[in-house]
Amino acid sequence: MATRLKVYRTQIGFFDTIVAAPNQKAARAAWDVREDLFASGAAGLTDDPGAVKAAQAQPGVVLRRAVGTDGPFTAGDAALPEVPSLPRPKAAAKPKPAASAKPSKPVPPPPPAPKPDRSALDAAERAREAVEREADEALAALAMERRALDRREAALRTEHEARRDRAERELDRARADWRKAGGD
């Protein structure tokens, strides 16, 4: 019993292609493609009588014709349709200098833009430096006052200790005298 052939069609590049094959797998093998063109809808069965007749006359052979043409399907390299050449746009003519016109001098480049005014920035920097200087001077003055206070405190403590020692000695002497006199 002879295998019944179906005619499959797809577009590959610039060509519509057909092949008579027993199944989709055989058609993909004839087209030499790995992806499943049938699953994506890029290939399918054809019922075009001219295509069916041409494909069944050469089973398993890929037949081609240029996309968008009505010509017959052929084996091997199908010719691409000729595209009519479009007229090229004419180049715009360059204006010719007038006979009395003098050659123009090259235009000098524009002068560089002036540098921005820095006076406000300089004034702000000087003001900040003045604030820092004032703070440094005030802190130095406080440090001097602190050292003077520390010296005064040390002198006061030394004087206090000396006076306390004298008072302790006087107290001890007065207590001893009181006991000698018969105090408890």
C-alpha cells in the first residue's frame, strides 16, 4: 500500500516553499529546519491545486517560488522577482558665485564666553574664614582664662591648707592647755 502524501507549505526567507511528504516531521526534514514551524503557525497544509500538483509530481523535493509572485514552483534556486528601479532624486545644484562677488573671508570663531564673576564666592569664603578665626580667638581666650582660674584655684587651695594647718595646731595647743587646767 502506497503512503499517502500531503503537501505542506511555509515561507523561508524570500521564498514560498512546498513539499509533498507523508507527515510534518518529514516536511521539516526536507526543509532542513529544527524548530516546529507547524506549532507556531508558520507552516501548514496547502490545498492550492497548482502547488499540490507540482509537489506530488516530485515527492520529498522542496519547491520554491519568490514570495508574492504567482509563478510556478520550481526545484533548486528560484529566481527572485525583479524590483523596478526607482528614480533617484536629483542632487540640488550648488549656487554658482556671481562673477562680481568677492571670495568671502572665513568667519572667525566666536570669542570665548567670559569667565563667571567670582566676587560673591570670594566674599563668602572670606566671611567663613573670619568666623573660624573669631571662634579660634575666643577659644584661645577662654583657655587662657581657664589657666588663670586654675592657678588662682591652686593658690587658694595652698593658702587654705596652710591656714587650716595653723588652725589645727592652735586647736591642739588650746585643747592641751585646757586638759592641763583640769578639763575633761
